[in-house]
Amino acid sequence: MLVKTLTLGFFSCNNYLVMCEDTNDAVLIDAGGDYEATMQEVRNSNANLKYIFHTHGHLDHISGDVELKAKAGVKVFIHKGDQFLVEKFKDQLMMFGLPDMEIPVIDEHVDDGQVLEVGKLKFKVIHTPGHSPGSVCYLVDDVLFSGDTLFRDSVGRTDLYGGSYEQIGESIKNKLFTLDESIKVYPGHGSPTSIGYEKENNPFFGKNTTL
Ligand SMILES: [Zn+2]
């Protein structure tokens, strides 16, 4: 498995190009924009980009969808709980004072426990509501793509569109901190971390929390 990090678009969203090295089939975890930069990495990796798997529907994670779908023919996946955010894309842009863009088109909804195959890689969907109602993480081998649910030394904000601090706490404690501590975590913003590190040190829901 090859993982390449691209930090793109509004609010420096991490997009991860994940490729099965046996078949070269690849998926982009979130799409923050900058079609050329994305395709440059796809070409450099000799990847056959087939899908975008969204961790959630906030604008900084979905604003690359329309161009990637139109020009590269990728299929776009998101949890049904965040379909309303995709439909509110223009409202989201307006709220942050950004120029108007076309609303992305979703091809398929993912659900908790579902396994998505990319080449020989198997991505398990873990529904982790809290940052948004349809936030999910994707677990593949020993790597978790955590979106804006879990960050290094932090967690996602819960003050936007259907966010819930109580829910994000339940998601992190019951669904992420129960995973193997050695699992590497690639978040939607900032540096990578691990389940073990966050269980110990996360200031919000880690063992030694003071919040
Ligand atoms: Zn977000």
C-alpha cells in the first residue's frame, strides 16, 4: 500500500492518495481541490485513480469533487448522514465568504461496517458521528484515515451543522480508542499520529485529560 499526502485547497485539507501496489488501483481520501496538483501526484505514482472516499461533507473536503469527476471519471462516496452537507455546499461556501462553485454529485453512500475494495486493499467504514452526523473513518491494514474526527492532540470542532461534542466523544472512545494502539492515524488536517499516542495524550478524550 502506498500513501501519499496532499495538503490542498481552502483550510489546508489533507487529501490522501492510497494505492494498491499490486494493481495500481487507487482512491483519494477527501478532495480539497487543486485538480492539477492531485493529478500530478496520480501520474507520479502511476496510479489508476478510481474513487474518492469522503470522511465527511464539509466544503474543504469536497470542493475538488466536481473537476475530478468530470475530468478523471472518479466515483464519489460519502456517508448518507452528510448528504445534506453536500446539498448545502453553496451555503457552506457563502458562510466562509468563498466564491460560488457547482454542487458535487455523490455516486454511493457508505455505511458503518461496510468494506470497500480498492484493488486488493480493503477499507472498513467506521461511522464516527460528532464532527458532523455522517463523519466516517476508513481503516485499511494498520492505517486509519480519521477525517476531522481525531487529530494529533486534538479533535474536530462540533459547532457546525449537526455537530455534537457528546457524540464525537462517544465515537472516539468507543470506536477509535478500541482499535489496536499501533494503528497509524492520518487526519484531515495536520500531522499524523497513532491510536496509542492519542489514547494516552489527547487533551480532550485521552487518559490524562484535564478538560
Ligand atoms: Zn470538517
